[in-house]
Amino acid sequence: MATIFFVTDVAGDVATDGWSSHLLVETGATIALVAGVVFGALQLRWLIVRIRLDETAIATARGAMSDLVRQRFLDWQLTGAEADVALFALKGFDATEIATLRGAASGTIRAQLARIYAKSGVHSQVGLMALMVEDLIEVDAVRNVGGKQ
């Protein structure tokens, strides 16, 4: 709105009074204002495109992670209940929280976690999480950290 006001004001002043040093300064400021609006609009458009690309990348990564988890659960031959418990463990819930969420006894959840750890070849919840993260990290990416090859 301010840009439209200043452009109209400068155009009206030039039409009625002609050019003066004051109008040259006002015209320069108006041109700068228009340039700022245009640049701001372009920047906003670029940010919206970046957000959409980032959202797409996150959705793709989420799907890949879900596929990986599902495949590992199949590889380990987890039962449905064990898969549910393992998923909660991967999300960072402890045995008591998982028991509450599943409406089960803490001892049952601990036993299921022990079977999950045995089937996956780890000894703890942290080990389970690390195993999943390890599958996500490409070997070449680790070798190239810091530009080393």
C-alpha cells in the first residue's frame, strides 16, 4: 500500500509541478521502495519453493525410514507385538512408558524387549537405535566426513 501511495504521489507531483530536486530525491526513494518490494516478493517466493522441497525431502526420508524399520522387523522375525514394542523403543520410550501405552505389564514389555534385542543382535535400547541409524548412514558418507577419502 505504501509503495502504491508513493508511486502515485511522485507521478502526481511530476504531472502538476514538474521536476525539482525534492522530487528527484522522492523518486529515488520510491524506486528503492519498489525494488525492495520486488526483491522481498522474489525472496518470499524462493523461500516457499525451498519449504516445499524440504517437505518433500522429509516425507521421502520418513518413508525410507519406515521401509527400513519394517524390513528389519521382518528380517528379525518379530511378532506383531514385538514390532509394536520395538517401534516404541526406537521412538525413545522406556519399558514403563511402553507398558502404559500398550496397556500391558512392565514385566511383559521387558521380556519382549529382551527378545527384540536378542533377535536384532544388540543388548540395549541404545544399541537398537544405533543399529537403525547405522543402516541409514552410507559408508561413503562416513569416509568423506571432513573431506577425507
